[in-house]
Amino acid sequence: MKKELIRLVDCTMAFDGEIVLNAINLTIHDKEFLTLLGPSGCGKTTTLRIIGGFETPTAGSVLFDGVRINDVPPHKRRVNTVFQKYALFPHLNVFENVAFGLRVPQTLKGDDGRKRRVKVSEGEIEERVQAALELVGLKGYHRRRVHQLSGGQQQRVAIARAIVKRPQVLLLDEPLGALDLKLRKEMQHELKEIQQQVGITFVYVTHDQEEALTMSDTVVVMNHGNIQQIGTPVDIYNEPTNAFVADFIGESNIIQGVMHRDYDVTFAGRRFLCVDTGFDPEQPVDVVIRPEDVRITAPEDGQLRGTVNSVTFKGVFYETFVNVGDLEWMVHSTAAPTVGDEVGLCLTPEDIHVMDRPDLFPKGAEALTIEDVDPEPEFEDKYADEEAEETET
Amino acid sequence: MKRSRVPGRILQILVAVFLYAPILVLIVFSFNSDRSRVNFKGFTLDWYRKLFENDQVLSALSLTLILAFLSALIATVIGTVSAIGFYNMKKRPRKLLLGLNNIPVVNPDIITGVSLMLVFVLCVNFLNTLGAGFSLGFGTLLIAHVTFNIPFVILSVLPKLRQLNKNTYEAALDLGASPIRAYRKVILPEILPGVVSGAIIAFTMSIDDFLISYFTTGPSAQTLPMRIYAMTRKRISPEINALSTLMFVTVLALLIIINILQTRDQKRKERRL
């Protein structure tokens, strides 16, 4: 097992009495690419800000290399952050943006135990900034003004600015959120490469499940301030621990059912053989079935019978909705059935995932904080337009 | 149906005449070689020359400039720091304090002046019972000017802070800068246009002020507007025209500088988008 680097112990965060993080426990290992994944308001950004030092947890501890760092201010932590909207310094050019962190004098303890303020030499700054810019593919851009760059380039500057400090951990808060799809895919790839090249821990926040699955070593799925599941992308996809995770990671049919005893479950009005064990007798459960695991057959061959409601071409597959009784099943298949046809649906025991029905909304965790937004009404512009119209008529 | 433009034009012209005609008359007659305020006899710079030979005027001028400079400087420092404080407050106390901040701006000068005077007299009396020899003068004048200038600086700096990306400050901390360094190296350069225009507004407000100065100063310190007022009470000399023209031109120049700063800033922002 790799070395443990950061540990959150029972971290709770409340803003004005509203709990946004509910006593979470999380261990981050050295050189790991860990992704915090969840819908907005799930507490993932708060978790990142706690690690970065921008929020102090209401309760619980943050340990870095085994040392409690709850009260260490951000500028004294050995982590660097790539912010959602880049937060570059507009009055500085690309070089000075990246050099910013290096120009800060550092207080070091000398051999004699006395504290000294040390500055990085200009030569070293030049060298390190250029190397960082090269790493993010911005060689030759050092003299540009920040506002002359595209979104993707600004993002690269933000990454270079953070990694030039050689942090042990890089925190990334939805860094690709503002980019278009194609650029996002490219950057996902590049980020992963950069992480492997510099060999440091990445803690990545996103609400994009595909991004999380592609890039991470470990995915942490969060909802309502609670961690739902921690695991490798493969684990999370194949073995979701509850219906929320199953639904959030990829698409799923989630059906309520009853587990009679081991290997025996009833849902959609029929008894099925399954591979799950260890539930209470007659326990109500969630049954999760991936749309690609459902086979469409002739009506008489299926375990369930239904009518095709809609068929959508999705590129690699067709997405079909089949009405069975009052349930609607989502099926992904390479062949396209005809809308209105009666079809059969077939499931194998391995494809039926039976899960505890969790209390997804524990008391107190429901409340979400809404960012304190200052709405800026566009009265002035509107008014100017009206005036212009009036003088024209 | 096409509406006539004529009434609109007439209104525009009338507004312009009422606004600028008095100033124009003032400027023109400051060059009048005759003492008359009705007939223009010929061009002269005599009144300006006389003005610069008038010691009382010159000392009032230098006092006004020193006062404006010092009060603008102090108000800019306090106002900028306060604006940063307001910006970091929670919404409710911020709204409350901003409301309080706006009161001196809309409060009639005479009330500000009288109330400041009452406070100063009270304080001076109290200090003098302790044996100090204070009186109203430059000190109280400076305090008064700083007081009424601070809100203008805050109102000028706060919008600049609001335009900042909230993460900019955090990014500086994140890169190892101490909070003070982060403000100095990142926040200050970003809000500088607001700070500068705040300082210039404060400077002009200070030069401009008559009422508050009138109530808060003593016989030892007389500002230029007060000097002009005193001169008009004896008899209206064309010197006053010259002096007023100079003040008008100074204030106008400062206003133009503020405008240029603001448009430049606006353009920079548009480029950024």
C-alpha cells in the first residue's frame, strides 16, 4: 500500500447551522489521483477547500503527513490549488503569474536553528517557470497578457502556476468546467500525463462522472455531505454500493424490490434468481440494472414483456425505453427495435445488483448552502437601449 | 409617426445655457480690463497678476491645497481599508454599514458642518480643561475633511472589489503569499483605478467645500472658498472672477482625469471579455 498523505477524520462543516459535510472520513495516499465526485452541493468543493485551508472544519481533524493542520493558514500549507475560474492575476503577464509563488520569500530554519528569509534566485525562477510552461504546453507564451489567452490556455497557466511550487498535493476544483467538450477531453488526457510526469498527488473535484472514471485512481462519490462510496473507477461502476451511486455513475434502471432470502428477489412483479446474499429475510431493497445488461428478445422468450416506447440513436448504441407495466426500462443495444412493438426483456442473474435502500437524506444533511450571489441587474444597459430607441423613432 | 425633435433640442440648449452660461460669464469677465460687471472693455491679465500678489489669497490657496492633499491622502488610506473590510463582511452587516456610510454623502453639508463643530468645540473644551491649549483651526479642519471624504473613497473602491474574481485573493494565499502580501501584490493593483479616482474625488470635494470648513475652522485657518466669500462681502472685485476661474479650471481638470481613468479601465475590461 502507498504512503498515506492526507487524512480527514470525522470532518464536519456547517455554514450558519446548515451541515454541508457530515463527519466524513477520507484517506488520500501519496501520488494518488483521487476524484471527489458528486452533484452540486454535495460537499465536494468544501472538502477540497478544507484541504487547501480556505475553510476550517466545524468539527474533526485534517491530518497532513500525520500532523494536524486544522489551524495552518493556506499560505503555509504544502498544497496548491487550481481554481474553477482559474483566478489568474490579470495585471501580471503569463511569466509573472507563474513566478508569483516563487517570488514569495520563504522562511526557512537554518542549521543553527535560526529562521532566515530565503528568496529563490532570478535564475532559478526563470528556469522553473519556463519548465512549468513547457510542461503545460505553453512554451513561448511567457510574455503574453493573461486576457490575450483562450480559456484552455488560461487553465494551463493556472496549472503551471500551481505546480511550479512543487507541492506535494495539487487540488483541482472543476478545472475543466468552463471548457468546451473537445478541449475538455484533451485536457483530461494531459492532466493525467502531467500528474504522472510530476509524480504528485492530485485531488480533483468534478460533477462529471465520465471525467472521474477516465482520470482517477480512486473515486469518492459524495452526496448531501456524505461519502457514498470510495473505490477504483471499475469498482464504482461495476459494484455501486447503493442506488444513488449506481444512478450517478452511468445510467441505471433502479427498481424497488423485496429480497426474500439469498439468491431470491422479487421486482417488477416477478421473482428473479440473483447472485446477492446477506440481506434480512423479506428486506425491501433497490435493484439496479445497467441498461447495457438488458437483452431485448422476442416477446415469448423474455422474462418480462413490454412495449417499445421510444428509440434514440446514440452513436455506438440505441437507447430504447420499454414500458413494462408501470415501469419504464432503459435498454442500450446495438440493434434497434421498432417503436410500438411488443418485446421481451431478459436478465441474467449476474446483471441484477441488489442494494440496501439507504437513507439518502439523513436529517440535517438535506440543507444546501447557496452561494451568496450578488445579482447585478442590467438596468443601466436596458435603460440605455430604450433611450436609444426612443430617440430614433 | 415621427415625433418632432425641436422641443427636445430646445430643452437641451436651455439646460446647457443654465449650466454653463454663469461660468462662461465668470471666465470672460475675469479678463475684463474694466471693473464693470456689465461692460467688457478689453482683455487683460491684470486680475490674475493682482491675485498672485495678494498674500491673503495665496496663503488661503496654499492652505486649501495642503488640506485637500492631506485629507485626500488620509481618507484614501482609511477608505480603501474600510472598503476591503466591507467587502469581506457578511451581507447583512455590510448592507447596514453601507447605508450608514451613505448618510454623510446625502446629509446636507450644513448639518455635517454644524454637528462637527459641536463635537469639536466639546472636545476642545474638554482638552482645554485638562490644561491643553487647543482651538479650532487646521487640525479640526483636516479631521472634518477626512470625515466627509471617506465615504466617497469607499464608494469608489467598493465596486472595483466587487469585480474581482473571489478566488484571486485565495489564489495568492495558496501560492504562499501572506495575507498582507496578497493584498499588496494582487488586490491593490486590481483596485488601483478605483483608489486613484477615489483620491481625486476626495481632493476635489475638499477644494470645493465651503460650508463644512466654515463651521469647523477657527480664525487661524482660512480656505480659499472662505477667502472668496470674505472678499465678496466687501465688494466684488474682478479678482474673484479670476480666482474662481482658476478653481473651476482645476476642478474641471481633475474631473477630466477621473473620466479618462474610468474609460481606460472600461476599455481594458472589454478587451478582457
